[in-house]
Amino acid sequence: MAVKVVAQGTGILLVTANVGSLFEDPENLQKLWLREFYQTVHTHKPHFIALHCQEVGGKNYEASMSHVDLFVKELLSSDAMKEYNRARVYLDENYKSLEHFTALGCCYFLHETLKNIHQFDFKAKKYKKVTGKEIYSDTLESTPMLEKEKFPQDYFPGCKWSRKGFIRTRWSVADCAFDLVNIHLFHDASNLIAWETSPSVYSGTRQKAMGYVLDRISDQRFEKVPHFLFGDFNFRLDSKLVVEILCSSATMQTIRAADTNEVDKLIFREVDNDRKVVLQLEKKLFDYINQDVFRENNGIQHLEYDRELSVFKDRLHELQISFPPSYPYSEDSSQGKQYMNTRCPAWCDRILMSYSAKDLILKPENDEKAVVYDNIGPNVCMGDHKPVFLSFRIAAGAGKPIANKHKCCVVQ
């Protein structure tokens, strides 16, 4: 796979992937996943690859961390990646540290033709040349080449301190400095609670955590550079509005728990047509009669209910979404397009950027494929989340005014 850094700029591939499912069924899912990932690399031929993973090790991480090490070993040694002769891998595997564990993983691969590449040391406050392949796992807290934080405990809904937080690295590629932030925000614990209000209580929690990250990566401790945030934001459609649209001509039946009198289940039935069930809603059930509405035309008619990012529209930009909701897909390795009936399908996995980062992206005329924002493995099982990628090019020195203005690009 010959890749040359030519006049049209340096090829960048950003990928976000919630990989929790891969470690539940490594024999089948992992092979499919890797094949599709390698195919994406082959198609776009980037010089710099950033792969941000969430839920490294899966739900049973104590038993699955050995699978993680094999997964990374495969990535680093595979024939498909042989031209990427430098790599940095950061895995938060220390599940015994409740205070710090985020289950985030960041993998960066550098093509052999890419010469001018440096990574920022947050402790020394200078850039260092990247050579060789290195893996860091147990000691992320003491690694100066990144910043890692778990969200404060009072941010966690229901007070369960789960694996949510962010990891930030800073790079200088072709004299262009930028931050890459791997992020995992809070999920919707209950479909019933999400349905109660518009917007939901969960979206408010995510908004608070997102604001925390944006403030942290743009505070006064370091020079400000363009930033790309990509991960599992857990953004959901506005459930109350979506249910109103999907069940506009249905009547609702409420079933309560006998012992607590709390709502246990909502059943929406057609008024006529033998009172056919249209939707059943429980804490972890979203069983709609016609899943195709989320697949037809890539489900983009539902984007009007995807509103969580609008709060940050002055600080963050996203390219136009033209792929189906990225979650919750079936984890059956024979099913590539089927959603599970656990949650309302949503675009949880995203790639966002500051407006200064948007300005780095080259958009050549007459080349529609110069910038691609899409999912990976649309027709095969990739786990419950489809990975999402952004392929683009940056011009040499595009970030130079920002990087050099305050002499922050001290190279060691």
C-alpha cells in the first residue's frame, strides 16, 4: 500500500469504536471487525491513524483483558498495517482502580513516509519526536504524553461510578498542531425515564460532562490548539418526541409494578387494526414494530430529534451525518444491519471538532471523496456499535500560526 505525502496534504484517519462487544466473542466478532478496519485503512491510505476505543475489555473486563492484549498485538503486527512503522498505544486496563478506570484505549499509527511528526509531553510542555512502537497500559496516570480524567463522582447519575471519562493527546503533524480527545459520556439507564421529559434528564447529565471536557481542554494550563473529539458520546434522540411521532395514532397503556406502583411498561396500540401493538417500552426494551424506519434513507429523517449537540453549536462543529444510527446493533455475528430492541437507535458514536480544527481540513474542488464521514462495516456485525470514521487531509503548516505564535512547538 504505497502512500506518499504529496502536495494535496497529509492524510488523516480518525476512528471511534466502542469495542465492548469484541471481547465477549473474540473468535468471531474480532476477525470481522479487524477485516473491516483494515479495509477502511486500505481504501483511504492515511499517513496518520487515530483509533479511539471505548469499553476496552468489554463488560467482563477482569476476564477479558487478555483478549485486549491479543487484539492490540494483532493490530501492531498485521500485514495490513506493516507500512505503519511507528505506533503509540494507550490502554486504560487498570480495572482495580475504581477512582481512575475509564476503559478507554487510544491507538495511533504513523506511516513510514510521514517524516515530520511529534507528540506533546504535557509535563515537560514540549514536543518530542515519535519513533518506534510503544504500548502503555498500567501506568497511564504517570504517562506525561497524555491527560486522562474520569468524571467526578458527583457527575454520575444514580451515583454509580462507572467507566466514563476522557483521554487527551496532542500532536504536531506536518507542522500542524492539534489535540485528539477520546471521550465516553453517560448512557440512558432507563428508556422509561428518558421518555418522561423533553429533553431527557440523561441529556442534561451528558451536557454537564461535555462542558467539563471542553473547559478542561481549553483552560489556561497549555496553549490552545485545534481539537478533535471523537468517542461514544451516547447522544440519543429526544425519546419523548420520537415516541410521539412513531405512535401518533396509538393509544398508551401503562403497566405498573404490583409492589412499588412504579411504571414498569408502556404499550402503544393502534386505535383500530385489531389494536395491534406498535411499541413496547420498558427500562431496557424499545420494541418498535418497524425497525426499517431507522434504516431507510440511513434514518436521517430522525436527525431532527438528535438535538444534544445543539447546545454546543458555538464551540463544536460536525460534518453532515449520512450514515444510519450507530447503536444498538445486534451482537449476533451473522447479523450486520439488525438493531437490538433494547434502545431507540441513535447516533452515539461521533467525530466532532473545534472550528479551528474544521479550518485545518483541506477541501479540494472537484473531489467529493476528499473528506469522508461514515461508518465502518455497514453490512457486517461490528458489535453493538458501528465504528465511525472521518478521513481528510491537512495542508502542511495549516496550524502553524497557532502552534508558533506563542512558541509552544518546542521540539526535543
